[in-house]
Amino acid sequence: MAKIYVIHENDAWVEPLRAAFAELGLPYAEWFLDRGVLDLSDAPPEGVFYNRMSASSHTRDHRFAAEYTGAVLAWLERHERRVANSGRALQLEISKVAQYQALATHGIRTPRTVAAVGRESIVEAARRFTGPFITKHNRAGKGLGVRLFNTQDALKAYVAGEAFEQPVDGITLVQDYIQAPEPFITRVEFVGGRLLYAVRVDTSLGFELCPADVCEVDDAFCPAGVAPVAAAPRFKIIPDFRHPIVERYQRFLAGNGIDIAGIEFITDRSGEIYTYDVNTNTNYNSAAEAEAGFYGMRAIAGYLGGELRRIYGTRAAA
């Protein structure tokens, strides 16, 4: 019988979703795709498949989990199975370059970014920037490779030194550092392509932006040379968030096979919005949700259950 299949490689991030499935009485199974065997002559089981593969999977000794997931998603889509967060979504999850280009196609502004391969090329790319800039990995997650530089010399020393972090795909991004008038960013959460809520994230103590309760301090988006993070930033849910950017985000999600995501943006001193991250493996902060009375994982479970009933009706497993 048909059920919901959750594709992932991190048990800790799935635990709240398991609880939501149990609360709603929904049938599900998990595919932990750090390795495996895929016979392309077989047909997939019937069901709804939810892709939660993370760009940072290689940091948990799952070096080829994303690549294997890409193969599995291609197989599922070939057999016309319903996939929440499609193969295209995975492509954008593991490549900031692809992500930024897709955002630009929908008229969504991103920070000026130059991609570089090789240490000398990173230094060359940085010469195009006149103000403060940051580096980050193209295949990111956990704030991989994110550092703030105020001078070209500081970058040269970093790139030439032992502290330099080699990206897993070899691509380092050099990007304008967007300075906000107030120390916060906004993360907009979508489930089923619809706005769930927005979260205002206080960055005054640092840039530890991962909302999941199990995230550690080194899961920071942007250490950026600031003082060490003394405590996790404060997350405040904005349930009635209204902004024209939401409609653009929805068109972007629909155009790229993304059903569930958190999109982060920052507003500069002149009021311009810059979108810098789309996370298709979104997590939620339980304390902020309890205060506001909104529950992301429950919304995801309900959405997937609705898709299961829509497609399979009484054939869904009890």
C-alpha cells in the first residue's frame, strides 16, 4: 500500500517529523540514503516521496549522499512518482550558483557574487570588490567557508594559509557583504508552496541561523569575523508577514519543483532586499513555534498526508 517516504541522511533533523506523522496517524517510511544499491529495472513503491537531502551531508561522512539521492530522484520521476522537492530542488540545494541564477530568473535580487576555482582565482575574484566581502562554499550548509574580509591582504593570507577550507565541489564564492541597519535577517517558510510564516532572526550575537534545536554553534551561516557566539540567536515568528517578495518567492518555488523551503533575506541600509539562501531541507525552532502556536513539521506532515490521499485515496496504507 502507498505511504510517505522520507529521503534523508540525518536522523536528528527528522525526529520532529516522525512525531508529527505519529500525531496525525500517517503511514511513512524512511530512506536513509548515505549509500545503497539502485536497480534501474525495478519500479519504485507507490507513495509520496519527500526529499530532505542536505547540502552539508558530506560533513557527516556521507560524501556521496546527495549524488546518490539525485540518482534516486531521477528514477522516481521517471516512474512519475510524486516527489516533494524534486530533483531540480536538489540541484539548487547543492549549488549556490544554480540557486542564484534561478532566483535571478524570477527577478529576485541576490548579493553580487563571483565564483572561483583555485586559490589564485579566489584572490583574483576578490579584486572585483571595493568594500567588505565574504567567501562561502558553493555547496554550502552549516556556514561552510563563510568568512568576512575587509581587505584584499586579509584574503590573501587566508587563502595561502592552513585555515583555508577547500570546498567539496572546488567552487568558492566571493560575495558582497550586505550590512543591515538593524541586526536581524528574515527567513520565510513555505509548505506546499504557500507561506507558513516568517521568522525574524536576531543576529546581534552572531550569525548562527540554523533554527533546528539540534544545531550546534558551528552550524553558523556567517561567522564573518565577529565576536564568538555566546548564545543562539533569538527567533521570533511573524505569523502575519506581508511583503511583495512573497509572491516572487512562490513563483520561484513553483518554477523549480520546490514544495517545502525556507528562504532567507537581508535588508540593507537603503531598504533593498537581498536573498542569499534557499534551504530545501528546512528545520524549525521549537521554542519560537511554541510561543507563536505554529508548527512547521506538523504542517509538512499534513501536506504530505494530503498529497497521499489526493493521489492514492483508499490505497494509502493505514
